[in-house]
Amino acid sequence: MLNTCSPTGSPLWVDLLNPSEDEIARVQSEWRVRIPSRSQLEEIESSSRLSIDDGWIHLNMPILAHEGEEAPTALGFVLSKSVLITVRFTHIYGFDIAMARFKRDGEAKSSVEIFASLIEGMTDYVADSLEAISAKLNAESRRVFRNYGTQRQHNIARSNRVLKQILVSVGVAGEKLSEIREGLLALERIIPYSLDKGKEWIAADIVERLKTALQDVQSLGDFEIHLSNKVQFLLDAVLGFINTEQNDIFKVLTIVSVVGIPPTFFASMWGMNFHHMPELLWPDGYWLALGVIAVSTVLPVAWFKWRGWW
């Protein structure tokens, strides 16, 4: 539990990280406030995520924590004019960004200033994550269209492995974007709600900071939509290449089977063990049979080439 104090010595921020029952009970008793449990923070109804209780603004949201997390983690804000209480269960990069600002610029002067700094920190981290995903998708796009798409792949097994790797990479990026989208939607809700419910005691400069953060969140939402569309496009393109590779395999097998039918027919006919066969008495029958078999092989191949099927 971290306390950030004001110049007068009273706590402005109480950060509950994986709080025990004793810590929760202590905070609830000292500030006479309800601290939500983890299950309550994970509820998805708007009425559960945004509420006001006896002057305390309750804001719950999912947030992208760090690379090791398999899914967005639950985060809760309990905000009043005098103190901010945060409830979290893992390391959140946005909090580190805000704490670094406090160390650089000095201690905060109010609870809402801390709240605004945390919102800005989380927004900055989401922006960095989107930039990283954008760079990754650009690299995969070049890999697909410039490297793979412009070169004839002779090793089909290797090219399929490459396409599968790209498919997995793009799919992981799409999953990360989905997680980011949850956090952006939550930020778009909690910022206007806090501005509305705290309009009587939120200072003008903090209002401007929160409005700027909201604009940043909305622009990031637009960028996330662009990246999601790009993910879908790349997935479709990679699947198209995979289907093309499979079609090429079936085309080769079809051509080979068709080309093999005429020579198989002649070889089978002249390989029958009947006693009376006119061709057996021909002086040049062997070489004639070989020539017919060769021509019957070449003609279908030439036909496929002429039609542009191969």
C-alpha cells in the first residue's frame, strides 16, 4: 500500500496492490468508503463500472498491464475531492509513468491531479503499444507482399511454414488490439463520467488535462480501428496465399495424373501377353511403341501450356 501525501501531510493517494483483507478493512474504516473486490471490478455492466456512492466516484475498468499478462487486468479508482484510492492486482506500466512524472516534477497537489496523471500515463502506454503493433504489422506486410508475394516459392513446404508463422504473428497482434480496445472504451467512459460527477471540485487546469486525455483516447481509438482493419486484411491475404499454394499443389497433381493416362494406356495395351498380336511381328515395333508413348506424354503437356493452365 502506497501513500502519497500532500504538503499538509494528509494522504492524497492510496494505492492498493494485491490488497489483503486487513488492508481493505483498514482503508474502509479510515476513510469510510466501500472498496470493491476483484470480482466486482471485473463486472462488465456500465452501472457496475461507473457509480457514485456517498460522494465517492467509483470507476472500474479493464486495462492492458504488461507483456506477461494473458488478458487485461481489472483496475479500480475510488475518487473524492481529498483522496484517490486505486485497486489493482498486477504491475501496470501507466502507473510507473505517472510515478516517474511525480519524481521529476514534484509531488501532486490534489487527488484529481494524481488521477489525471494516471490517466495520462495509461494513455501514453496504450499509444506506445499501438505504435509497436503498427510497426510489427508493417514488417509483416512487407514480408508478405514484397518478399513472399514477388518471389516464386520453389520449396512449397518452406513457404507454407513461413505463411503459418505470419498468420500466427498477425493473429497475436489482432488479439492484443482487442485487449487494447477494451481499455480504450473504458477510458472513453470514465473520463467524461469523472468530469461530470466532480465538476464542482475539479480544478480548471485538471479539467483541461482530462479533456486533452479524452481527445487522445478518441484518436487512439480511431488508430486502433485502422490497425484492426489492417490485421483483417493481412489475415485474408495470408489465407489467400495459403489457398493459392494448395491450389498449385492440386493443379500439379491433376496435370501429372492426366499426362500419365495416355502413356499408361499404350504401355498396358502393348504389354498384354496374347500369343497373336500383330505388333509383335513388326521389325520396328519396339521403337514405334516408345515413340507413341513419348508423343502421348508430350502432347497433353503442350496442350496445358498452350491453354495457359500450367
